[in-house]
Amino acid sequence: MNKPIIGITSTILDIEIKGEVNPSVQTNHQYVKTVIEIGGIPIVLPVANEEIAKEYVNICDGIIFASGEDINPSNYNESPLEELQKTNIARDEMELPLVRYAVEKRIPILGTCRGLGVINVALGGSMKQNIETKESAFSHNQKTSRKLPSHKISISEDCHLNQLLGVNDAMVNSKHHQAIDELADSLRVAATAEDGTIEAVEARDKNQFILGLQFHPEELYAADTDMLNLLELFGKACSKGN
């Protein structure tokens, strides 16, 4: 069996080299290590146009939507609040249709942090621009390393994720200030935090692998078997077409 090719989305980061600013393709190398760990071949997907996004789904057996900037609220028909942080319109314009093309072609997709929001917004949902302004929310932006868990999530008993992992709760890390507001119709809640924040979503169609996570399993799997199992499930889904 050939190893699955798994695309990892990226952003554009200005790096100064010898006094000159160079726009560079950037993604967390931990995603690359994760894909290798689960038996895949990682390729980084640079920010491009929608036409290129169509081509990405033709070469990938699975796609990871990585963390990064806030999603521009214009994508879910809202004006920006003062608490909105850095956005990247070009990245949104590629990643949102990329989700839809991947779903149409039934390519497995995994989203972490920003990636969860990208999946939800692409499929018709919306975001809370800043959950720290909500009285019911505790801080989801931990001060410790993201390689350490900071709070518990409860996994819904009747969801596919629970059936696959066989656990009802897990400890996760937390480095975000946005969260899902209105959930896309084609998605269902798979896990929540104690304050009700949606921590994981999956496709209502159990035959389609869509998993959006508010946390970062790619930073936790080395010390957490549940996180490794979760990532390996994605790897196996990507391998089915090979």
C-alpha cells in the first residue's frame, strides 16, 4: 500500500534576511512530524488562488487545516469587533473553498484551532469573534506550553469520535480566543469544554471523515495515547483510497 499524501495548509510570514523582508511559506513543523508519525507523506500547501485549491484536492489523499490567524468575519456576514486579531484574507479565500472541494471529493479533512473554524465557516457556520468577552467562558488561552494539557473535554457518547476512541473525556491544550458560534448544518458536536465551548465537530455523514478540533493533538500525541489514536484514525482514513 502506498503512503497517503497529506496536505498541510500554511500562511505567509514576512522574514527579514540581510535587511530585506521576504514573504515566506510557513506552517508549524509539528504538523509535518505528525503526518510522518501516522504513516503519511506531508506536503505543505502554500496560500494561492481558488483554481490552485481545486488542484490541491487532486493530489492529496487528506488535508490538515492548520492553526493561525482569525477568520475574517465578513465570511460569515459580521462586522469585525475590536477584539478581532490578525486576519489573512488571501488565506481565507483559498482555504474556505478548499474545504468545500475536499468535502465534494470526499477527501478526509482534519482541522485544528483555526482549522476547526475554517471547516465550520466553509460549510455555512459562524464564529464567536472573542470568547473571552463571554461571561460563561473561562480562559482558553493557556499560559503554559501547548505541549501540556490544560482542561478537560467531554466527548458525546453518541458521536462517531466516541465510538472510534472508546473514551468519554480527554485532557487537551488550549490556545485560542475564538470558538464556534452557529454550527454548520452538515456538522455535529463531538466534544465540549465545561463552559460549553465546542471543542470538536464531525460530519453528520459517518461515511465522510471530517474532524475539527479546537485543540492541538499534534502537540500532545507523544505523551497521550488518546491523541495519537485520534491522529492515527485520520491517517487510516487517508489511506483508504490507496
